[in-house]
Amino acid sequence: MLRLSKKADYALMAVTHLAVRSLPSTSAREIAEHYDIPLELMAKVLQRLVRTGLLVSSQGTRGGYALGRPASAMTVADVIQAIDGPFTITACSTAKHDCDQFTKCSIRDPLWQIRERIAAALQTVTIAELAVEPADDAPVVIPARVLRR
């Protein structure tokens, strides 16, 4: 099963929260309290997003966090990679090739293609799209061009 880490979940929640807000900046405490996330964990997630340039931070009484670029120019893949690193689905997806079956594996290349399709799909969804609340009955649509590769 493919699954995002909790930190990646929290990062997506935080950047979406910031995209929806019209404030110049928002504190880590406000975001953490809004979603019932431990403040220390939220602060670490936000700091990592700042280090990668997805967020900017400011100090002072009106300080906090803001998007580092427009929500329409930031993708779900950008946020996940900022938190979890390169997207992988198998051990052989990494540069280390930590699998005893690497040289004999008959499914390695097809799995790499699946990984590329998933990564491409995540690159097509912007934070601006997440920030728009869909109607309850609206289906989630992945562009056909991503699925047909």
C-alpha cells in the first residue's frame, strides 16, 4: 500500500491552510491548534518547508509562516518531496539498490514506470487546487494524460 508519512500529511495540511488564509503570515501554533497537531512536530515540519523554499518565515510579534511562492506554482509532489525526500515505492527505487534480487528482478522496470506515473500525477495537483473545497459529490479527477503513459 502506498502511504504518505504523517509529516507529509501535516505539511500538506499546513501549506493548504496558508493558501486559504489571506493573512500575511500565520503562526505554527495557530496551524497546530487548528488541526490538533503537536506544536513541536508542526514547527519541525514548517521549518523543513522553509529550508526547501516552499515557505518563508518572519520573526517578531506579527511573525509566522507564509507561502514561499504562489499556491498555483507549488505541487503536492513538491511538498511531499520536501518532507520525505524522493518518492519511492520499492527498495530498488533508491540509488543504493539495497535488494538482493536487483540483478534478477523481472518487475523492477515496470515498478519504476508505475513510480514515474504516480510522481507525475502528484506533480499535476497544485496546492491552489487543494485549497479549493470541492462539492461533497465532486469526484477526484486525475488527468488522463498522466494515466496513459
